[in-house]
Amino acid sequence: MYDSFIVSEKQRGLLIRDGRFIRMLEPGRHRLFDPLNRYEYELFDATGIFASPWAELIAKRHPDIAADYFTTVRVEEGMVAVVRLDGRASFIVRPGETVYVWTVVKTVTVEMFDLAEQPRLSREQLIAFEKATTVLPSPLANIAVVSVGEAEEALVFFDGELVEVVGPGRYGYWQIGRKVTAKTVETRPLPVEVTAQEILTRDKVSLRVTLTAFVKVIDVRQAALATPDFQAHVYKLVQFAVREAIGGRTLDQVLNDRVSVDRQIVEHVRAAIGDTGVAVTELGIKDVILPGDMRELINRVVEAEKTAEANLIRRREETAATRSLLNTAKLMEDSPVLLRLKELESLERITEKIGRIDVHASSGEGLNAILDRLVTLRERD
């Protein structure tokens, strides 16, 4: 006949008789006299959402009671509501939804956002949502987070439509009623390696040429809209340019004038890029690979040229030495003193290699004979 139960501090209860709401049950011990089994009660956690069909009924039929126990969060189309419990962002109410939140235990505040006017959250709001602990549902389930690194820019799209370009940082966007995507673009120069490709020169020699280009995005928005992949676009342009530059030259012109070839390729690529928001800062040929038989032939030609150059230099040196010797002879012919000095120099070089000299003075000449007769020149006819 009696039914006894307890409502805790964090709970509230509904007393129902014959299927009709009677009153709210406050914390404490309750005892019901119910001999005919006409009463029933329901207990709810009063620290979050009042998730019960009774909530809507009480809000409509008993607005005074509803105002004392919970608040009604009704969100119109194009809007979104953030519910804060004791100042902490706890959950999000989407457009067209109605949520009833208990106000008896925690302080409830509701913040409305216009999805069209405020598509992006502030940094403080994003941090607050990331730190939220009550997830009914999770706040970040309705927010797209875009992270942009240093020296990068990101293009943000709503349902495929570009809405803005942002720099380094972290950004949050409402992803309610739309799909938010982002594309990150590096703003520093990026290397583009153009792998070896077979090209015929004007004199029908097959070459394999490898190039390196450095590409820099100067207008992120324009680069994203002009081409699906600006690096692949530049790659193709460089391929066309190098074929035109190499195909119009002979092998000797390609090997001997790399600067001119590089300049033509750069000018062709820059003209073809146009206003795509991308600039080629540097571009040049890295390797020119010849067929095996052609390399051997060129090596023989180079070897012959170097041998001829060495012979020419040797002949020049010999001619110069002979001319110098002739000039010296003419000077000695005209100057006996110079001739005598030359003789003494020769004597000095000879004596450096002699370990011992014996001088006999029996003839009465002694050392003078060595000095006077060791070196003699034949008199002129």
C-alpha cells in the first residue's frame, strides 16, 4: 500500500497519477500511499538535458513549473545554440531542434550563433569547445578544425565553394548543414624534379635531360582556382619547353651553351604560366645523359683535342726556349765578360757533382790551369 523512494541532490522526480503529471519531486525521502496502484514516479539526472517526453508536455501545460526547473532551448533554422553549464561549453543544439536543460543544479546559459553571419568561431570559442567535458553530443562533432602550419596558407571551402584564405594558425568552422573542407598550400619555393625524358636534337642525337625547377605560390586563391594541381601543371609546361629548346639545337649547341638553353626554357615556362598565381623562381638543366656509343665517341674527340692542345703547348715552349738560348748566345758573343761568367757557372755545376779534386803544380800552372783551360770555346772562323 505504501511506496517509498529517495530523490538525491542531483536528481529530480516526476509524480504521475493515472498517466497525468501531478508535481515535481524534490530531493529527499518520499512515501506514497497507493492502495489502488494509481501513482508512479520517474527519476532523472538533473545536471544536464531533461531527455523525456514529459519535458515538452510540462513546458506546454505547466509553464510555471517548467520555468522553475528547466529551460527550453529552441533553435531556428540557420542558427545554432551552444549550451554552457556553469560557464563551460557542454553541448550544441542544431537548427530545428528543441532541448530542455535542467537549471536546478547547474547554471545554464545559452549562446546563439547565426551560421551565415558567424561561420567561423573565435580562437577562445574553439579552445572552450575542445576542453568541454560534457558531450551531449560532442561539440567538435559539429565543428571542422583547420590547422595551418608556418609558411602555409589554407583555402576553406563550404560545399566546394571557396569562402576564404587563412594564414598560419588553428581555425574552427560550423559544420552544420554544410561540408567544410580545406586545402593547404605551401608558400615557400618548392622543387619540381622533371625526370629524364628522351629528346632528339636537330642533328638526330637522342638525349635524356633531367631538370629542376623551383615553384613559388604568390597568390594562393588564384593558384587554387586556376589549376587542380599547380605542381603537375608546371611539370608539364617544363616538359614542353625543354623539348622545344633541345629539339631546335644541335648536340654541340646544347653541350656548349647550357645558359642559353636554360634561358629559353625559363622564358617559355613563364610565358605559358601566365596569371595562375604561381611563379617559377629558378629552372635549369641538371643532367644531360648521352647514349653509350655517343659518349664513347665524344670522349675520343675530347681526348684528341686535348692531345693536340698539349702538343701545341709543348712546341710553343720549345720555340720559346730556343729563342731564349739564341738571344743568350748573341749576348755572350758580344761580351767576353758575360762569356767568362757563363763558363764559371758551368764550372760550378760540374764541381757540385765531384767529390774530390787533386791539383798538381809540377807544370808550374796549378789551379790557374783548371780555371783557364777547363772550359774553352772554339774561336770564330
